[in-house]
Amino acid sequence: MEFNNRQKKKLLKTNAIIEDIFDNGNIKKYNITTMEADVIARVYSNIVMGNSGRTINGRVKEFFENEGYKIKEDGIGWKINV
């Protein structure tokens, strides 16, 4: 999947946050748990691979919502796209 410049910028910003969490240990800075950090990384990976990310965790949804991602209800959770 090809991403436009706006989407690439959003993905790079999210990648920097994920690196800050996992490489620098700044998880408390983002007010998330380690489980939520893992789910955020998994959802991000799915998006980069060209698929929709899915979660049932409200705080993960809020993280991506705050970063400007498109959120759509999907069953008991949400589908997340760039």
C-alpha cells in the first residue's frame, strides 16, 4: 500500500512515539500500560503492512484518535486506519 505524504508524516510520528516507549522506557509519559503499548505497536504494524488495525481497548483507540487516525466502530471494538 502506498501512503501519501500526510499519512507518512502521521506514521513517522507514531513510530517515534513507539520507539520512545520501547527504547527509552517513557511509557508513563503517554499514560498507558505495558499491555496497551504492545497493542499500540501491533495495531501500528498492521497499518504499516496495509491492513486495518483493530482493538477492543478504549485507551488504545484514544491514543490513535489523538494522533489523528480514522476510527470506525467494528463489532465490540474499533477499526483504525491512517
